Amino acid sequence: MKRGNVYRIYPDDEQKTLIEKHIGCARFIYNRFLCIKKTFYDKFRINISLLELDKYLPMLKEIYPWLKEVNSQSLQEARKNLHDAYSRFFKGQNGFPQRKRKKDNNKSFQIPQRYRLNLTTSQLFLPGIGWMKIKMHRDLFSPEFFENLIETSKVNGEVIVEKDRNAEFLRTATVRRTPTGKYYISILTEDREEYPETQGYSEDSTVGVDLGIKDFAILSTGEKIENPKFLKKSLNRLKTLQRRVSRKQKGSRNRKKAVYQLAKLHEKISNQRHDFQHKESNTLLSENQAIAVESLNIQGMQKNHKLAQAISDSGWGSFVSKLEYKAKRLGKTVIRIGMWEPSTKTCNVCGYHNKDITLDVREWECPECKTKHDRDINAAINIKKFALAT
């Protein structure tokens, strides 16, 4: 089972400069190889393969000598990322690969080899950058796995784990910088554990979940999870900080301070949302064997400018993704039903289809069986029914 472990790192000023060089060079290689692939295809209808792209990397290093100042493995990983982006595009998973910009918030590079961990002093060694402090708040492996399978070396009584000696268990490491200037490293590990077999589920152990705006989630049991609306609560403060940024002179130190304060608030909102979703997803999976959700065209729904901000604040897609990967690790099931299933307009008692329900109708009475329905609870019950029927 593969698992990503994220830790915060604390490089000094010189190491920060080197990290920024790696980020910039990885972005440059990605964009340049993207340009090469597009040019060959547009003009000659030739698809440049992954191996053929390797031939251009030494040439680029001769043309741009500053590429030699960074770890060559990180540049090769940028090329692999472009290849993966094309693969996902042809599989219909993502859109066509786009150029990476300096203004993008996703600033990262990958290190596939030669990194080391000093477990005694909590330090990390990155090739081409050096040793730096790392906050190991969580163990990479269980104590039994570490003792039996991980090879370590001792230098001056300090326990060091090298990636190259444990390549089967330690995979690629990704260094990332946030807009607020914090640095993190994500270490991908393989612990040889198989995903558990999917557990059986019944009607009693299945819950239907209808995601909403007024309430974050409505369960088929009648329970409603309140929507914390972190973005909405911080909107006035965000507007104030954004105005401060726009009033500052570009390139000035005061503008940089204002941008930092704005980024810090955005990061806080994001952290609050992820923390809330992790807690709620853990609760749902611990109490049920199967969870039924509705597939939603979130991008299409966000085209409605009256609801776009509220939908983005809810983070439905992120929540369902958390449910799916956690359910896989626990041997539980997440069932998706189609977005066109009439879960809201169907009476869960007699099956009557009410075509007259609009978005503003929160409660309605079935004209056939006279059952009074809460719009969202009825939808959650129907989602559960449709999921079990499949």
C-alpha cells in the first residue's frame, strides 16, 4: 500500500535559494518540453516519446548552463510529469497540459534518489541542497516494519535512513513551497500491505449522503451536518486585505507584506476546510460499511454566478475524494449514482415523480401518498435506494 507522508522542513536562507532554483528549473524544463511536443505535433504530426525527450535535456543544459546547478534527477522528473499529464489527457482524466507559470501556487519539484533522513537529530538531506531540519510528527513506518525491513546506518551514533538502500520502500520525495513561504516535503512510501478485502454491506449498514449548500451534508438517517462556510465567514476580512494589496505600489516591501497577509488568510481557510472534511469523512466511514453519493457536475454548477462561491466554499469534490481513498484503505465502499437520477423529485415512499420542484422549494407533499418531505432528506434516502438498486 502506497502512502504519502507530509512533513514540514526548515531550510536556511541559502537552502531556500537553492530550492527556488530547483523549482524554477523544473518549471522551465516542463514548459520547454511541452513546447517541443506541441511544435512537433502541430507542424509534422509527430508524437515525441518519453525516450526521445531525454535526448533534448543535454542540449538544453549546453544552451542554458544554469540548468547544471540543480539536481539532474529533478529535471528528469519534470519531464516524466509532462508525460503523465499527456497520459491523463488521453485517458480523459484531465484537460490538455498547460504551461506552468511563476504566479501559480503549486511550486514544487521532485527528488527520486539520494535523499537521506537522520532520525536521531530529525534532519533531512536533499542532494544539491544539504542537511536541514525536518519535523517528523508521524513515523514513516510501523515500529515492526522499520525494525525488520528498513536498512539503516549509524554515523557517530546517529541513525540514518538512505533512500537508495531502501528504494523498495522509500519512493519519490516532493518538495513544495506554499504561498506563505512554508516548505514541506512529501515522501511516498510502500509498506507491502495489501488493501483489505471489500467488506459486505446491507441496507442497514449503508447511508445515503446528499451534499448541499445550506447544510454541508444530509444523511438518509435524517441527520444534517452543518456547513461551516469558512470562506463566507472570512469574506469581509479577505476583501479588506485584497484592497490593501491593490493600493500598494507594485514591487514595494509594503505590497509584499500585504500579499503575505492575504495568502496567510487563504491558507487558514483551506486548512480549516480540509480539517473539517477529514473529521466528517472519518466519522461517516467509522459508522457505516457503505456510503452512497451522487455524482455532481461541479464545474457546470459553478457557471451559475449566484451559487459559484457557495459551491466552491463547500468543497464537495475534495470531500468525496477523501471518502473514496479512505474507504479503499478500510475495505469499505463508496457508491456513486448518476447525476441525472431524480433523487430530489422522487417520493421515497411511493415513487411519485414531482416535476414541479424548483430550487426554492425546501419542503413538499406527495400528491399520491400525502407524505410530507424535507427536500434534502428525501434526496438522501433516494440516493441510498438508487445506489443499492445497482
